[in-house]
Amino acid sequence: MHHSGGYTVKFRLLGAVAADGADGELRLGPEKRRSLLALLLLRRNRAVSVAQLTEALWVDEPPANARTVVQSHISRLRALLAEAGAGRHGVGLTTAGDAYTLCLPEGLLDVEQFDALVAAARTEQRSTEVVGALEHALGLWRGPALTGTVPSAPLEAWRQTLEENRLAAVETLADHLQRLGEPARAAELLRAETVAHPLRESLVSALMLALFRAGRQSDAITWYHRTRESLADRLGVDPGRALNAAYERILRGEGAAAAAAGTDHAAGPADTAGPAAAPVGVPGIPVQRGRLRPAAPAPAVPAPAPVLSSATPPAKAPDRAAAELPAVDLLPRPPRGFYGRGTELAALGDALSTGPDGAIALVTGPAGVGKTALALDWAHRHGHRFPDGVLFADLGGFSDRPDRELGDVLAEFLAALGTAHEDLPPTLAGRAALYRRATTGRRLLVLVDNARESEQVRPLLPAGADSAALVTSRHRMLGLVASELARPVPLSVLGPEESSALLARVLGPARIAAEPEAARELADLCDGLPLALRIAAAKAAADPRRGLAAVTEQLRHEQRRLNHLAAEEISVTSALRISCEQLPPTAARLFRALGLHPGPMVDAYTAAALADLEHPDAAQALERLAATHLVTETDAEQYTLHDLVWLYARQLAAETSRAEQRTARARLADQYLYAGLAAAQCAEPGSKPCCEPPAGSHRPRTVPEFTAIGDALHWLGAHRETLAEVIATATPERTWRLVLTQWPLILRRVRDGWVPQLQLALEAAVEAGDLDGESQVRALLGWVLVSNRRLHEAAACLAPAAELAARADNQVGRAIALINLAAVHSELADHAAAGAGLAQALEIALAADHPHTTALALLNLARHHLGTGRPRPALDHALHGLALSTGTHSDPRRVLLHTTAGEALSALGRHPEARARLGAALAEAEQVGHDEATAEVLRALARAEDAAGHGHAAAAHRLRADLLSPV
């Protein structure tokens, strides 16, 4: 491995535990190895006993072989450090008795760098220098400290200590930003942290004062009352002295002048209220004098008139004079910076072409996708088509305020249409009837924004056949589609080009042209969601000095991305929160559980496992989430979450207890384990199950059923990526089993990068102390290594496998291990060892009375004899194997047996029989659908045709083989 001159290994704990070498990030391996390295780094240059390491590596009682597991991880860490050349720079892992010491020179650990920068900031006298040092220090953080480690008590304690140090640095940085006259920037910094730590009163106090100094007094007071209520609800306590003092100072208007002056002075709590600033009164109870309350909104129309008697004449329908009133226009201003959506605008135009019953268009989509902007843009462009005017009402169905009363909305509409106040009926039914009469014969456009359900919309639909209604909602509102013939216009997130164009509309083309890569990444991090893009653009526009790269850097950290996608009262989080708050309990429970899923693609089976639901309930809950646009259906019973929605679900899941999270992940792992076993059994009929579920596993309530080999293999392939993520966080007992369930797919895609995952499975089997598991993983890994021409690694891997299987009393596994080891001997030209191993494997398989393994041994013996120039026994073994493989389905083993028999027949000069046998092999290979296997049969056919003197046929076979699988 090449190493540049002064580069050595550098270690990171402030985020995911990682180590970087000259050639990139080192592959540290599983969770326990990362945890062991983390503890050694945290106690660098000091001895750490095996007992201390064991305590950090297991949450519950450690297994009997814990010492062996620790030693194994130490050995692998030493090898990694040696490979990276760390020893040349003073980095080493030494042993002294029953303890290990990680020798680490200064400056190679991000925690050490962070501490040094914070210490340097304390000695600075000027706030500009303090801000620079602390921003550099906080820039070292790439997420929650010690991510990817075991949640054991020692590591949790370290995690909390590191987080406390980070928050203290944040508070100090915000203080000095205010000294420099930048309270808005301090408020932005503090708000993100306060959302993540809502009960940390020092953060809330600092945020309140920063908001106040930035001219946002009402926001500051709102934060005080929100925190006071949270403290009471969650902890049953009142605000502390510092929080009350900050509240009092805001009410008295203190502190703003000093902040406005922007003085740069020595460090110290500039505006932290001490005991003398505490409010007068009962301790812990805020003084209420001067408390500001928002003014009550003025009613849209005067209060209804008294109930009319039966003698009161009914309100008249609009007469000629009413028709001559000026056209009404209740539309808000058009959206600024609206861009694109040409397809959707055209769809609205088609949907709102009035017919004999009028027209209704229903714009639906997830939170923040731009439904209101689209509707308003279309209404402003085409309002002239409705000479009697445009009515608009925001029903507030997806906001923190209560829904608007339909009676008030109808009163507003009727007043706009010329109905006098004294003619307004007092009841909702009366106003709805009057509204129908008032809209009959008119040509109106009615835009109803943010509706939650069809019942809210129906009374507001205009009666005229020449009128149209445009409705927006986060729900599909199928009732409106079915009963009112509303035309759905679904709205999805923007593509990359449209996202970049929207950023350019807000920031100007010059900013985008100056940083094109940052703009593209920013659009990608916002997941094409217009709300997120506008917030990100607003942050970049507010401080042009920072550039797009700085905003992109903020959003790059997943754990904080949603916190940064907020601008005053507008945020992606609040939009998603409101959608979730309106879900029924089961759907809300499932959405929170989806945050624990390792990938954005889910189905009803995995959803049921995560949320501990019956399969029909999970399917129904997914349908409800799809109707609310929190998930998107991509295929039959397959759903995906957009990145920002998935991040929000993960935030909700993180609020549950660690025990609950572990239980849900274990259920998910068991779901994949049982489903994988079923898929493997279907893909390889007659084979022995690779394992039994471990003790303590729970059989899922429902497991997918596989009836065809192709379906089983498709399922294994489709879930491979997600399963890899599940495996990465599974317990060792589950890890090796989950990897093995993929063996039918592994054998068919043997060169498809399986080695790292199989090595992880081997480590897990060793850690779990499962001899049978270790034997099976070694057998499969060895075969993959052979197929990838890594012969010496394969020999070392396979050598112990047969003995381990014998000790575990798994005779089938022992035979397979011997077969695979014989393949290594053959490749290394040790034919005697290969023949002896295969003969022993055949004897064991026959004694075990397992036809599947017997056929496998016969196949390999046939190939061995063919390769050593003995076609007669090769033919006998191949035909014997085919007699045992009498399944109704084609499979790769039968293809190889037919091929071997055909090649043996060709070597014996029985050319017509050889051609027929190889033709059968080709037919089965094509049925299996394995291009590489088909190509191998075609090449065997070409050799047979050459031997028979048919050169043209041989050339045709070779050409076809090269097209399928180039040599």
C-alpha cells in the first residue's frame, strides 16, 4: 500500500467512529470492533483491561467466550493499523498483561483537536478570535458522537460527556456572536440545538435573548411559554432561575442596547442573568406583569343577525343589479419565484375546462411540495376566464391553528358576492343554501386551500355549470373524486434540473454559476422538496458571504439537516409534524417505526414487523400513509419514503427508548430471517435449510410465500441492499444466519462482491461461538473465494470447515466443506488431494442419505475425472447425479450435470449423444435464466462440435456465448 510522505492514520469519534489512512477510510468492521476502538481512543495512551473492554462491548450479560471475541477484534485492529502503516508514525496497539494500550501521538484524534480549540478559545480576548476557534471546533462534528457503537453504559456515559462539551461550545459561540452584533446568526445556531434539546434551559435562555436582540420579541416569548409547558408536562417542574430571568429581561426590554452596540470584549457570560436578576415573587413561578398576548383576529364578517322568523322574506337570488357588481377577487398575491411545473399546470387547465356540471381539480401531494403555489399561480394566470371573479379560502387543515369554521368561510364568500350582512342566515345549512343560489348562473373560480376532508369542501363548491373549483390537500380525498368527479392532479418533488432552477430564481443565476457543484448537492440534499429548497435558498441569500457551500455543509449532516431547514416559523419539520399529528393511532405508530427501517423502501411484511402489527393492519396503515403522502407506492405493496420524510421518521423513532428500538430491530431481523429461509428453500427445492432460527427469535406473524424459483430469487435480489443494512446492526446470532439465507443468490452471482459480507458473517459466527454456523460460512466463503481466483485465501478459509461441521454433527455441512476444499486443490493442481476429498464427501453424503448433497458430490467427482482425462467414470458419476436430481424445475446443478455428461460423451467419441446431452443442458440453462451458465454450455457445445468436425456450428455457438458473457 502506498503512503504519502507525512500522512498517518487519523481517527474520528465526533460522529461515526472512523479511521482515515492515506488511501481513504479504513474498513473497521462490525459494531463491536468500532466500540472497542472508540474506548481505546477515549483512553488513549492508558491501559484498558479486558474487563473494561468487555463491559463496553455488551449491553447485557457478556457471553462465555467474551475474552476470545475481544482478542479477535484486537487482532483485526492490529492488522488494519499495520496495513495502513500507522506504526511508522507512532501509532500502535500494545499488550501488557491483561490490558491493551493504544499509543497515539498528539493531533491524530478529532476529540483532542476539539478540546484544544475550545481551550484556545478560552484564552482569547477578542470575540472575533473566539468565534473563529469555536466554529473550527464545531466543524469537526459530523453527527452524534460515537455513532455506530454499542449502547453500553460506559460508551453512553462518554457520549453524553462529549455532547455536553459540544453544547457548551455552542452556547459560548452564540454569546460571542451577539457580542459581535450578530444576534440573528446566534439565534439560528441556538434554534437548531434547542429543537434537539428542548429541556436544556441554558440553551432556551440564550435563544430567547438572541431572538429578542434580533427584533423578534414575540418569538422569544413563545419559546419561553413552550418550554415552561414542556417542563411541566414532561418533568413536572417549573422553569429555573436563568429561564425566568431571561423572560423578565425581555419583558422589561433590557439587553437590546448592548447587543445593538456590537461591543467586542473579553469572554464571560455577557447576558446570563444571575441570582440578582431573578423575578420577584414565588420562586419558580414567572411574574406575569407585562406578558404579551397575541391580539385576537378580527372576524371576517360581522356577527350573524338574530334568527329570522318564518315571516321574514327569504333572501333574494342575485338579480341583474347583482350581476353587474364588480368581479370579486379574494386571491392572495401570486407566489414569488414560482418556477416550472409546466406539466401540472397543463393538467390543471385540462381539469378545469368547465363541462355541463362544472369542473373540480384536486391538487394533492406531500407537505412542502408546493400545492398552494401551483394553485395560486394557475389562478392568477387564468382568473380572467371567470368574469364573475375568484373566491379563495385557506381552511388551515394542515397548520397549528384550528380549522376555519365553514360558516365563517361561507359568510365571507357571500359578502364578497354582494349579500348584505343582515341577509346572512345564522346556520351553516342556511348559508350553504344561499351560497348555492348566489353562485348559480355565475362563472366563478373557487380556490379552497389546505382542505383535510371532502366534507369541508362540498359546501364551498359553486353551483354554476360554468364555474370551477380548485382544491389543494395533503390527502387523496377519494370521496371528492368519487362523489363530485374531482380530477386529481398529483404533485411530486422536483427533479434535479427544476430544483436548481428554483434555487436560481431565488438567488439569481450568478450565485448558481459561481458554485455549480454546491448548488447541485444542495438541491439533492433538499430531496427536490420546494419548501426545503426555498428555506435553503433563503439562508444563502441572507448571508451572501457564506456561499452555497457553507449551507450545503450544514445540510450534509443527516442528524441536523431538518433542524437547518427552518426559517423563523417556516420549517420542513413543522410541516411534517402536522401531517403526522392528524394520523390515526395505528398509522402514526407505523410511521414512527419506519424511522428504524434501514432503507427507504418498505412493504407490508417489514412494516408489520417493525410496528408489531398484523399484516392486514400494516397494509391498511401503509395505505393511510400513502393517502397522506408520507409514503409513496412504487410497486404492488412496495412503498418508499422521500429522504426528508425518512429523516423525520428517524427523529421520531430516536425519541423512543433504546430497549424499544432494539426490540423493533430484532423483529425486523427475524422477519428477514424467516422470509430468507423460505426464499432459499423455494429457490433450491430439496436442499437442507442452512440454519434454524436462533434461540429467542420470534416467528413473524406473516411471512411471504414463494411458489416459483424466479420469485424467490427476485425477492432475494430486490432485498439485498436493505438486508445488508439489517445485517450490519443485527446480533451475531442473527448476522451469520441472515447472510447464509442468501446462498442461492450467492451461488448464482458468485462474483458479485459477496466477500466482505461473508467475512462479517464469519466473524459473527465465531463471536456467537456457533461451530455449525462457522463451518457453513467458511464453506460458502471458501467457494466464493475460489470463484474469484483467491485460491490461497480460500484454502485457509476452508481448511477448518469440515472438522468444525463434524464437531457440530452436521454431516451434510461436512460433505459440502470437503467438496469446496477439493475445488481449491483442483485449481492448485493437487489432483490427488482433490480426488480423495471428493470420494470422502460422497461417502459422507451417501451415509447421511441426502440426495441433494450426494448429487453435488457426484457432479464434482465427474468434473474431477473429466479434468484428469477419465471420461468413462466422469460419465457414470454425471448420469448417477442426474438420476438423483429428478425435480420438476430446472436448476444450475442439473445444467452442470448435463454439461459434464455431454463433455464426457464427446471425449468418448459419441458425438450424436454428446450433442443431444448438451442440447438438454442448454435448454435447462435458458430456463434457469442464468446468462453465464448458458454461455458455459454454449462453449462446451462449441468444443463438442469442433471434436465432431462441425466448425461452422462451433463458431456460431462461440459467438452467441461471447454475446451473453464475454470471456
